[in-house]
Amino acid sequence: MHSEHDAAADAILFKFEQKNSINDTYLGNLIREKRLEKLMLLCEQRPFRIETLYPYLVDIFRERVNASFLRHIRENAALATDRRGYRRVCIIIKTYRVAFPHEYQDLVKELISAYSRRPAMVDELNKIIKSQK
């Protein structure tokens, strides 16, 4: 049943969507109103959002959250050209490790293999593995 509160929340969210205004207020409303499907869709459209929104989504959309994280990490790894960029990739992987503690090592190994000709990238990735031991 659709209450007055739900109708008001729908109206507010609709206004944000019409303006294409994805800001903290809009995200907060989605979280507060438990519009998790919309939140997940947003992360799939804008993978960088998964870094901060995964705690609200991982229990319900585990596979989709994993796929969004992997896409985001792989895209950032492909674009990274210096140690600063490699460290940024590693920061995202450390966040991924919190959500997927058993899967992250396979990803790190994949990236080490894929970027074996980038010694600084491999060095940064190895630090993640060493920090877990």
C-alpha cells in the first residue's frame, strides 16, 4: 500500500531525477527510503559510487555489487599511468576487500598478471597482499 509518506518521497526523488541531480541529498533519500534497487542501478551506471554505497547494497545485491566493483577497479587500472594512479586503484581494492574478503586476492593476481609490464603497478598491488599477511 502506498502511503502519503511514500507519495511525498516519490515526488522528491522524481524532482532530483528530472534535474539529473545526483547529489548527497538524493543519495541520502534513496538510502533513507530504502530504494535500494534505484541505488544499485545508479552504481551500475556510475561505478565509482560503489565505493561508498556498497554497505547498503552488498547483502541484497551481492553479485551485482561485485560486478560493479570489478568493473570500477578494472577501468581505473586501465586508466592509471603513474604510481599515484596505481595507489588509487589499490585504495579501491582495499575497499573491495572489506566487502569481498575471499575474492579480492584473485583480482589482485589477475591485475598483477595483466599489468606485469608496469613494475610500479605490480609493486603497489603486492603491497595489498603483504598487508593482509
